[in-house]
Amino acid sequence: MLRIQRLTSEDSNVRDALVLGAFLAFILLVAVFVTVRIYTQLDRIASLQRTLVSSQQQLYDVLRSQLDEEVGLRGNLGSSDPQDLNPSGAAVDDFAKALEDLQKSARSLSIPGLGQTLDEMGNVHREWETQVAGPIMRGHLTLEQQRYIETRGKQLADRERYDADDVSRMLQQRLGQAQLELRRGIDETLRLAVSAILLFGAAGLVVVLWGRRMLKRIDRERRIIEVLQRAFRTGWDTLPRSRIGTAYVSATRDASVGGDLFDVRRLDEHRGLLIVADVSGKGIEAAVNTAFVKYSIRTLALTHDDPGEILAAFNRMFLDAIKDPGLFVVAFVAIFDARTLRLSYASAGHSGAFVRRGSEVRRLDVTGPIVGLDKNFSYESRTLDLQPRDLVVLATDGLTEARDRSGRTLDEEGAMLLVRDSPADPQACADELVSQVRRRSGGRINDDLALLVLEVEDVWREPAKREKNKDEAA
């Protein structure tokens, strides 16, 4: 009996081990299946989105080529050279090439009716060349013929634009359908995974181990978020002959971090670096990228005295380091010289930079394109002579694009009015701008907002090395 009992116990242990191993293998297979399926669907929707965005650009190229032909024809009506009246050169070639590219993309999208609409656009364009451009090129038109041609040209141009609107609508609808399909597929996959896990939920030991692992994972993610928050909200240096005010509001609910950033870094006894930037994206991933932006620009400022050169070098560095073609950075980089009260700056597509002197507010020009598109981009530097009590207000697009409850944006003119009416104290100015944005949007911030306000003082006052914001002090 003892022998039989021992064998029975061993068999049970082996059986339990096999069951446990089969369960874990099943969970692994489910995880792999879910991962592969989600990755496949995400990759498909990403590829489709790229094609749709490319198709929108190609549609723009088609309309631009048509417009170039129309403008060229009108602009050269007074020329005595017949060749100048010929719109069938490069502009026509551009139209045909752009339409051909768009038709190729349309075939890969498989949108019903899209191919026919594009064919109609080509037919309308050929009618325009025959019935409008051709008679004008031949010349010797009567007044009645000219009026008819002008009317016919407008009709064909309207048809072309109606067709283009239909194409744009089809592309947008296809994108919405693809995103809906993605969400449904992911939901279905997750339901399948949960059902399979619940089916084997009787294995208590596995459930306990799984629960412990999840708790550890949650705790690890919480610590990562805390580290990111501390890294993002590091203190900033103070500068002589100036006072600094700052504010940061994130539109992301699950963490007070995002893609907007500001920074003040002292370079030497009398110069300081000012940075305001907006990294594309939201939440934790964007916050990671802001650390790269912040410390890269800080490092480049140690070897470059010109803000335009800093942005150009950072643009190359960003393209080398970031492989996602959908990521970009809007940035404003400035160097404030407390000895001369001169502000040197360069703007990479950043339009939210203002200088207030008394009751007058001036917007600082954009001096170059956004970062992350092409390594060959260059950035011009500008200089501005400041005076005591001037305010330099740097804000991300959460200010200019703040929307009211009806959806209307504040825009640059509205932002300048808010800057003009804000308090003279830099911190009070930053707080008031945030308060105005909240009030305008009904209490909910729809986009991340970073604010950096510098007030020029009339006396040299050596500040402390470093300030902390309210969150750090708490």
C-alpha cells in the first residue's frame, strides 16, 4: 500500500506540475498572441495613417499645381511672347505627376469612389486646358469670348475644388474607420485574453504569483513616474538683473508631466540661457523626450554662443537620436546678457514669445522651422535691447491655442492682450495668464501650458544659485 500511495502522490505532483506548466504556457501564448495582434494592428493603422497623411499632401500638391497654372495664365496675358502664354510646361507636368502619385496612393487605400473622383479631377483639368487655356493661348478673342472663357474657367475651377473636397472627406472618413477598427480589434483581443485567464483562474497559486507580479509592476511604474516628475520639475537657475516667474499646467490627467518645458540656466557671471519648448505627444513618453531636449540644449549652449547655432546643432542631434518620424519640437532659445541687457534669441517655429514694455506688447518673430524635419535646416538669430522693467513672456501653444467653450482659439492677438493686462511682477504675470486660460476654457486645460516670464531689473542684484518651484518646495 505504501508503494502505491507513494506512486499516486508522485503522479499527482507530476500532474500538478504539468497543469501548472500548461497553464503558464497558455498564459504565455495568450500574452504573445495579444502582443502580436495589437502590434500588427497598430502597425497597420500607423501605415494607413502615414498613407492618408501623404495622400492629403498629394491632394494639396494637385490643387497647388492647378492654381499655379491659373496664376501663370493670368499673369502672362499681357506678354507679347506666345511661349509665355503656354501653361502646359512645368506646371502641367507638376499637375500630372501630383495626380498620378495621388492615384497610386488611392489604389492602396481601397476607398470606394475615390478612384472615380480622382479620374474626374483629371478630366476636369483636361477640359480646363482645352476650353480655357487653349483659347487664351491662341489669342484674338472677342469680348464675348473672353467673358465666356472666364465663366467657364470659374465653373471648372469650382468643380475641381468640389472634387478635392470629396477626396479630402473620403480620406478623413477612412482614417476614422481605421481607428474604430483598431479599437474594436484591441477590445476583442483583450476580451479573449481576459476570458482565457478567468477560465484557468482556479489555479490559486498562479493567481497569487500573478497578483504579486502585478503589484510589483505597478509599484515600479509608480516609482518611474515619480522619478520623471522630479526630473521634469528640477529647479532652475536665477540670473542677475532679473526676476523669473514660471508656471506649468499639464492637460494629462494621469500624471502632471507632458511635452512642454521651460528652463533657465546660468552660463557665466552675466549670461543666462532661456528655453521654452513643446515636444510633440502627451503624457509620460513626451516627458521622457523633454529631458532629452532640455539637457541637450543645455550642453550645446556650453560650446555655442549663438542661439541659432544651438538650434541648428540640436536639430541634427534630435534627428540622429529620435527615430520616430512623427516626433518634432517647437522651441525658443535665448541668451540674456545682464551686463548689456541684450537678449539674443532664435525661434524654431515658436510663436508664443512676447516682450512687454510699459503698455506695449511686441511679438518676437519666428526665425526658423520646427526641429525634427530636416538636418539641413538653419536658424537665424535676432537680438533685442531690453530696458529695466521690461517683461519677456515665453509661452507654449497652450496659451495661444487656448479655446473657449465654443471652440474659438485665443490666437496671438488675444494672447498679447492678456500679456498687456497682466501684473508687472513676473510670477504674478505667469499665474494670471494660467488663471485666464482656465477661465476661458471653463476650468479645463485642453493643452499643456508652460510659461516663463523674465523681468529686467534696473539694479545688479546677485541672485541665489538655484530656485525651486512650488511643487519642489512642498
